[in-house]
Amino acid sequence: MVKVTRITTQKNNNERFSIFIDKGSGEEFGFGVDQDVLISFGLRKGVELSDEMLEGIHFEDQVKKGMNYALNYLSYRMRSEKEVKEYLTKKEIPEEAFEAIFKKLHRYGYVNDLEFAIAFVRTKVNGGGKGPFVIAQELNQKGVNKKMTDKALEEYSYEQQLEIANKLAEKKASKLKTSSATEQRQKVNQELRAKGFDRDIIQEVMQQIDLEKGEDEEWEALVLQAQKAERRYSKLERREFDHKMKQFLYRKGFPFPLINKYLEELNDQ
């Protein structure tokens, strides 16, 4: 048994108290507690504490600390349960206190993974730029289960996906004006897949967006790409130069007739 000898308010936090105790050899600092724990356990000068009581006080104080950390963390924006657990772990709150902490957080509605997921999806939709597969992956990383994720993604309508995918496709295509029509289509398709849109959305976008190039536009694009390659292969012998140029321009999606036309004109110079 230890006896409480003195209780003082802590300097940096007037809601926490320092408890001084005597184990039989004089006064010493025992532990710090939140004021709610102080009141709950009736701590005051002269009270004797058993090992069991000390253990209970420490546990309840960790729960209280964890709640305070969690509420502060949640005050900035909604968080998933996994995010809060990871934060509390960084704050050195023991896992044994998690059950009691999250029971309170759930009871008061501070943590709700479904509501978090729905708000997360709405934010991503309003921000644009991501398809449902990528959003689902991000929610999975935040610890939201598949059932809740699927429910939340109902907020992301087909029409919204199509609108956002179209904007992304047009933006990507505008950056590829010097590419061949084939490469332009491939990279727009790849961009939409990387952003997390499904096949149906991508197919519809690819049908709607104008990625066709006239012969003059295709020729201008080829000339620009070819001029870049010329500098790379300029020191090669003619036969090897032609071979490398054909490989390069074909990989870029240009048709052989245009490639041959360019090389013939180049050789005639």
C-alpha cells in the first residue's frame, strides 16, 4: 500500500495533477493524472492505494489521455478508425486502452468509418481527377472495409465519372499534340486506367473525345519527333541510322508510309 501525501496542479496543464506518494521511506513523485481520473478515484491527501488501484488509475488515465489526443486529432477533419489508432500509437497510448477509447468515440459518433468513407468519396469527386478504383484503394489503405467502401462509392455516379474522365482525357490529349494519333490514344487510355476508371467509362470517353489527326497534323507530329531522334542517331552510318529511325518512329505510333516518306526526303537532301 502507498499513501497519497500531496497533490499539485501541473505547470503546463491545469487539468492534470501530480500525485506525490509515500511508500514507507518518505515522499516521492508518484504519477500524473487527469482531473477526471482524480475525481473518479477520489484521490486526495491521506488516501491509501493498493497495487490494484494504482493499476486501475494508470489505465483510466491512459484512456483519458487517448481520448484527448483523439479528439484533438479529429478536430481538424474526419478520420478513419485506423488513422486514429495509428496516431494514438505514435503518441504512445498502449493498445490495451484502445477498446475503451474507441467504445467512447463510437458512442459519441466521433469515429464512424462509413460516414468517413462517404465524406472521403464526396471530397474526391468534387476535387476531380480520380476514378472509383483508386479511391477504393485509398480507402482500403485507411482501413475502411470493402462493404463500407462499396456503399460510399454509390455517391460517385456514372455521369460524374464520365464527366471527370472526359476532362482528364482532354487535358492529357492537349499535352500530346506532338505525338502520333496512335500514341495519343494509347496514352490517354493509360492515363484513365491509372486514374482508376473502369473499362466501360474509358471506352465511352475514347469514343466521345476527338483524337483524330489529319494527314498534315500527323506529318507535323512525325517531323517533330523525327528531329529529336536525328540528334540521337546522327553519328550512325546511314543504314543503321535509317533502321534506328524507323524503330523509333514506329514505336511512337507513326505508320510506315509516313516514316518512309520522311526518310526518303531526308536522304534526298
